[in-house]
Amino acid sequence: WELQPDADDTAEATRDMGLIETKHSGERRHCKWCLKYKPDRCHHCRVCNMCILRMDHHCPWMGNCIGWRNHKYFVLMNWWAFAACTTWVLTLRSPNAFQAMDIFSSVPGLGVHVSVVPAIAVLLTTAFLLITGGMFVFSLMQVGRNITAVEELFPGDNPYRLPEFLDNFRQVLGAFNARLLLPLEPEDRPISGVDYPVVYKGRVSTAGATVAAGGATTTGSSAYGSC
């Protein structure tokens, strides 16, 4: 992927490579900071100062970019944080979560001395529960639609969204086995992180180019992902 100044990067050559995302001119995309060609779905992060495969976003919580190699860990971080907060709120005793919140009520207490510390802890945990739960649901929906936060801003139809939810799911989270809910590298991902199957007029290909009705080869919407 090293940038070659004398390489043939014309629109015609780019189409022959089966790339979906190109410059507005149709030429092959490259990064002016990393001096490398960009495969489809790859974008440069100015915070990390590098190009990220299947970049979703830069996450300040993780101090890193969320992309091809760690998107599963981001989804699991939200899930386990949500599960831990939910478990804590539901199992809190002496006082329980409702008794802790009684300090903010004008109704007399329930016979239990309640300090402000559990009430603050319940409020903070509930807020964190809602945030991580919402992020988990949203990120899982993105996985099912096979789209990233960067690609949400692109015009046109998403050519990477496969008809079956589970096929999209496996690209990010891997096979459905005992490793699925553990922070382990996903197994049996059907793609490499560089080439992606795409959909054009309901037909799915195994590489960048798709075969339309009549046998003509195309690369989808020219506006999608152009820069």
C-alpha cells in the first residue's frame, strides 16, 4: 500500500481494481500524511496520526481509534459496563436503590438512615448505565447495518450492507461461539479488513467489484466515500 508516484492511479485503473471509494475525479485514494494508498473504508485519524482500517470513530474513552482490529472490544466494553451497572443498581442493599433516592423526597424515610453518598452513587451509576446501554444498542445496530460512524455521513446507499444481518455481524464480531462475549480476537471473520463484499442492485460480490444484471461490472455509487 506504499504510495507510488509513478503508478497508474487514473479512474480507469481504479475501476479495474474494484475499489468503491475514490476521489471525486475517480482516481485512487491516498493519504497525504501517511503516504500510503487507502483501501475501501480506511480513513486517517489526526489524533492517532495514522490511517485506520474500517475506521468508525476516535474514542476518548479507550484513548484510541475504533476500527477493524478493535471494534468488537468497543462493543463489548459498552455491553459489560452496562451489565455491571445494572447488576450494581439491582443488587444494592441497606439501603437499596429506591431507599437511597428517598433522601431527595419530601416523604418521610422508610425507617432506614440514608446518607447522601449512596444517592449520588445511584445517580451516577444510573447515568452511566443509560449511556453505555444506549451506546451498546446503537453500536450493535451499526454492526447489523454494516456501517460506521464515518460512513453515516456519506451520501448514497451503503454498498457494504449485506442482506443478512448475521453476515454483517460476523464481519465485526466473528463466529458465534464461546469467544463472542469475551475480549478475545474474533474468529472466522469472512474478510481481511481490506476487501469487502458489496451489494449492487441486490447482487452480492465477494470483492470490491459487483456484477450487475447483464454481466456488466460496476463499483456502486461514485459519490459514496469520495473525497
